Amino acid sequence: MSDTNVEQTIDKEIREIGKKLFQDGATLGEIKGFMPEEMNAVYQMGLGFYNTGRYDDAEKVFTFLVMFDHLEPKYWMAAGAVQQVKKNFEKAKAAYVQAAMLDIHSPKPQYYVAECYLALGQKEDAIASLDTLLEYCNGEDETTKDFRAKAIELKKKIAA
């Protein structure tokens, strides 16, 4: 095969992948044939690393997951948690914001975004994140209620 044919084949494959990603809404994991069970197994492995303090290994796993399934909020939350524990607050914030955009009614991402803003000394932005949580996260489940209460308490501490 000539260099021109190789380039044309690669170009065609890139266009096909781009179409699947952007027009059809597929994830790279779906394109590559990863099954949800496989992705979940990788996620569980990452959680194991995180829970045992192996943050560099967890970071690699969660980076893989968000690359291959950019539409799953729990992968972004896990990526954010690793960055937050490693004190990479800008990266953590970016991951949490992505999770929040994918699941606007979940209080968790907005709360942790606020924590990152606080760690960065950005009190007004932290309050804005907490206000967003309080505005959009009105569910009746225990997690939502708990995070709403935590958000109200954190706002009081910031204002004091």
C-alpha cells in the first residue's frame, strides 16, 4: 500500500469516528466495542485504587474512563475526586463541572466545585456554585437533602 493510500485510509477512518462521536452521539468506548460491564469493572478497579490511597493509579484509571465514556457523570466525579485529594483544584473543578453539566440535578458536583473554589480562595465563585446547587437540586432523596443541607451550612461559614 502506498503512502497516499495509507493516508486516505487513515483520513477516512478519522472521519468515520468523528461522525460517530459528534453526529451519532457515540462514545469512544462504544466505537472501540467496550461493553458497559467492562467499563464498570475498570471503574471498580479505580475506586479500589482511590480507596487505598493509590491516587496516581486511580488517576490513570479515571482518565481512561472519561476518555472512553465522556458522557458518564460518575467517571467525571471520580476523576475530580482524585484531583481534589491531590490538591489539583483547577483540574478537580473542571471534572466536577463536566459532571454537573451531564447531571444538572445532582447536588454532588456543584458542592465539590464550591469546595474547589474555596480551596483556591475564590469565595464568590464558591457561593455561586452553592446557589446553583440550591436552585437546581430539589429532589426528595436523602443524598439531595444531605447535600442541600451541607450547601446551606457551607454558605453560612463562607459568609461569616
